[in-house]
Amino acid sequence: MFYRETGQFKSSYKADQAIFPLSQDRWFILFLIIIAFLVIPLTASEYLLQAVMIPLLIFSLASIGLNLLVGYAGQLSLGTGGFMAVGAYMTYKLTTAFPEINIIIVFILAGLISACVGLLFGIPSLRIKGFYLAVATLASQFFLVWMFNKVAWFYNYNSSGTITAPPRELFGITVTGPTATAETRYIVVLAIVCVFALIAKNLVRGRLGRSWMAVRDMDIAAEIIGIRPFQTKLIAFSISSFYCGLAGALMVFLWLGSAETEAFSINESFYVLFMIIIGGLGSILGSFLGATFIVCVPILLTNAPQLFGLSMPIDLQKHIEIMLFGFLIVFFLIVEPHGLARLWQIAKEKLRLWPFPY
Amino acid sequence: MEIINFLNLVFLAPFVEMVSYPIFFSEVIISGLLTGVMYSLVALGFVLIFKASGVFNFAQGAMVLFAALTLVGLMEHGFPIWAALISTIIVLIALAFVVERFMLRYLINQEDIILFMATIGLTFLIQGFGETIWGSNVKPLDLGIPSESFEVGGLLLNEFDLFAAGSGAILVAVLAVFFHYTRIGRALRAVADDHQAAMAVGIPLKNIWIIVWSVAGFVGLVAGIMWGAKSGVQFSLSLIALKALPVLILGGFTSVPGAIVGGLIIGVGEKIAEIYWGPLVGGAIENWFAYVLALAFLLFRPQGLFGERIIERV
């Protein structure tokens, strides 16, 4: 009744090609952005920001990156953790070497470096695909993490081997380091994620995104109609690594504060892959939904027993949590293999007809 | 001068060392081969399931540990070893049944990646289940196999390693016979060749899947016993099972002999690299060497050593 396109006429190509063609959608998104930028930082507790909102946004960014590669370009990759590590370590190196450069520019430079690394590790995709490629990308995961662990230059030869975010300012406000408040870090992360989500959305709607999808659906046919698989795949790898590297940099500098290579283990790669599968392959919205799901479910599972007044030994709880997590993944794949984004779409279709479905 | 010294260290010195201490070199190779057998055993489980159902079963690593953990747990509860073995096999068959009935059956005709993700979910499920029941601390697995070392012609050999290699060989032989000469084995090969044709001639696909998962579980049990006896049973070991992936690439996803040969190559390759080149870059290159080796190999032969040729139709 309230959600329908009746009466909304498009009189220009611009209006026709808008990201949100329906005014209800536009208002909803605007509402969401206002809540995210104003209401949440003012009302949310430190715990909510630090444990839920910031990781959620950072992992959304990482899953957008992986989704561009896996969901749009069809190249299965398990090297996300490695590329995130590149972003984090490069930000650390750059900002300690050149403290006067604006931290945002450092983030972007680090992203560009991880894009180059991604390009390098994307080369095998020209010969192989599918699971062979997935296993090949594991090489980047293990090699990069090992390199950051072993080569002391990357963590400035300090004895602990960890990288710690130094305090850096943006417009006179400290945004990184131990003195930065959760609210400022949240706002910075949110702003970066919004900008890059918008860029990603426009990338996949444009020529590049269409050629990715053509390669994904059938690379030989794509080649025949004039798409160069060589360039298309490599660009997909580098842009995806850019996003992942940026997410890794944000993870260390605006969320954790300090990290070791442990933080970028193979499990991280799997978590991001889960996010895009649960959220929906080939959907930017799905990346957000998937990240929300994967970040929130463990927190809910950890807190659920207390809500019901149950108490159990901590390790038993941990095991049950792992089990439930696995169960939920299998369950979701069985119920809706196309992810939460598809469920959202179905809900919207239903809503359009509601309450007179004929 | 620096450059020449570096080139010498990388390209010359290791080889000189290999030639000048041949006995040590052969010991390195033998220990590599024996690690390789372990990799092969884990990889074998992957290949069996991939061949018969096209599922890239990531949970094989978790199955290996689950099998070993169940065995150890039962033995700790006072089961004699044969009873524990039989009960573990029954548990694994039950697991195969549950997986088919509650997971695979609903995922027929889904894309490969969905099935792959489902098996990763299954990994968590098995891991959580195993740890809930048997706890997460390291359990030693003592089978009463002697692990003394002895010398043959100047070479130091370990009895346990030989035992592991021997049982690996027996397992492969038994599997080969099973696949070639039994009715079920023929049905499995038919399914692997073509699902629809197999169904058309009346092979019950669902039962076949249960059988394949059970066989893979059994292979996993053997691998788990070997790993467990060597380094204790714990779920954190499942990362080691990831090593089976480069083995698969090297040997080809669809080839049983490939899994064996690939495992041996990876085992030997990473031991040699670790011992002769590892110190140059600070060690621990075992972590990634196998993957890089497989990656380099893929560039020249994308289908692996013995894999079926990848043919594409437009």
C-alpha cells in the first residue's frame, strides 16, 4: 500500500538509472544514513560501537571487496586475509615513515599498494578457475602472512612484532591511536564505508561491472563479444584487493588499535567469504547484510545463555557457539542459497502487492 | 660481491650441501616422503568425494580429526582398541548418513560454490560437536606401535614412520581393489563418470553418496590415527589438513594416484626447501611453500598431474 511505484514517472534517463528509482527507497536510505551518522554516535554505548558497529562496517567493506571479485567477476578467492594484512602493514609503514601525511590519504595509498599485490596474485586466474583458483589464492594468504611475520622491516623492528596505531589527527581531532574515542572512529569508518560502497555500486552498474558479470557467466562467450578476460580479471583482482586492503587498514587503525599477523589468519578469509555467501553473491546490499549476520550472530550466541539465565562452562559455550554457527550456515544455504539479499528482494516484491495480492 | 654471495647462497650452496652429505640428504627425502604419506591420506578423502559427487568437501580435515578424536575418546572410556575402531567406523557411517539426509539432499543441483560453503559450515558443525563431546585439549593417541629408530646402511629410520607408510600403501591397495572388483566400486565409478547416466541404469545415487562419505570417513580415520599418533589429537590440527589442498592441485582433483604422488612430491619438496633454503629467509617456509609450489605448477598444467583434461564447451 505504501511501497509501490504507482505515480512515480521517470522523465529523464538520469531518473531512470538512479540507484534507488523508488522515492520510498530513497527516503528509507536517507533515514538510515541519518540514523547511522547522528543518532547512533550520540546514543550508542562504547561497547555497542566498539564490539558491533565498527567491526560490522569494516567487514562490510571487506565483503564488498570480495563480492566484487567472487560475486561479480566469478573468481573464487581465499586470500582476503592476506590482502587485508597488506593494507594494515602498509598503512603502518607509511604513517610511521611520513607522519605528516593525512591519514585518509595513507589509507588510500595502502589500498593502492594492496591493489598491486592483488594484481600479482591474480595472474594465475588467467590460466585456472574455480576451486583450483581458490586453492591457488591460498598461496597469497599463507605467503603474505608469513612475510609480515618474518620480515622485521614491516613492523619497524620492534621486539613484540605487533603493529600499533599511532595517534593521527583529522581536522584537529584525534582519530586513531589509544586516545581516539569510539564515536570519532565510528564516524570516520562510516564515512569511508559510505563513500566506497557508493563507488562499488556505481562500478558494478557501469561498463566494468557488466564485463565482470559477462566473464563470470561464461568467459569464452565474453571473449567472443569483445571483452578482454585478461584485463577484466586482473582489474577485478586489484579493485577487490584495494577494498580488502582498505578494510584491513581500518581494522587495525580504527578498530583494534594494534594487531599481529594472527589477526589476518585464514579464518578471517573464511569469515569474509561466509559473509558474501550468506549475504548474497553479486549484491552490494548483500555484503552489508552478510557482514551484519556474521558479526552479530556470535555476539548473540555469546550473550544468549545469560539472557535465559543459563550458565554453562565457558569452553562448552564456545564449542556450542561454533556448532551453532556451522549449523546456521548450512541452514541458510539450504533455505536460501542466494543469500539474505534475495530474501530482501522477495520481501520487497511481497510488499509491493501488500495488502491486495492479486 | 654481495650479489655473487647471495646467488651462491641461493643457487649453489644448497646443492653442494646435498651432494656432500648424501646420507643426510636421503634422510631428508625419506622424512619428506613419510610426511607426504600423511598428506596423501588426507587428500585421498577429498578426491573420493569429489570424484563421486562433485562436492569439494572442505570438511575432510575436520572429519579426520573427528574420527581420531572419537577413537581416542572411546579408548579413554575403557573400550579395547578393536571395539573402539569398530564403534568409530559406525559413528562415521552415521555421520555420512546424516550429512546425506540433512544436507546434501537439499543441495542437489546447487552451484559448486554453495556446496563448498556448506561443507565449510559442516566443518564448524563437526568441530563444535566433536569438541563438545570430547573436549578441546590435546589427547595423546597410543596404539602400541613402537617408535624406535634404527639404522639401515647408515640411514636412520623410524619404525613408526615405516608403519604409517605401510598402512598407507595397504589402504590404497584395498581401495583400488574395492573400486575395480566390487559391485559397489563399479557403481561408484559410474556415478563419478556421469550422474545422470548412472541413475538411468538404476544406481541409487543417494546410497552411493552415503557409501562414498563413509569410505572417505574411513580413509580419514586412518589418516587421523597416523597424525594423532605422531602429534596428539586436537582440532587445531585441522589447519594441517589444509595442506592437502596443494596436494590435490598437484595431483588433480579427480585422480587417486594423483593424490598419492602429489602428497609425496609436496612432502619431499617442502622438507628440502625448509632444510636447505629455509634458513636464508628466516625459516617456517613450510607454511606456504606447498601452495607456491602448487601455484607454479598450475601455470604449466592447470589440470594437475593426472587430472582429467579440462574441456570447455561454449
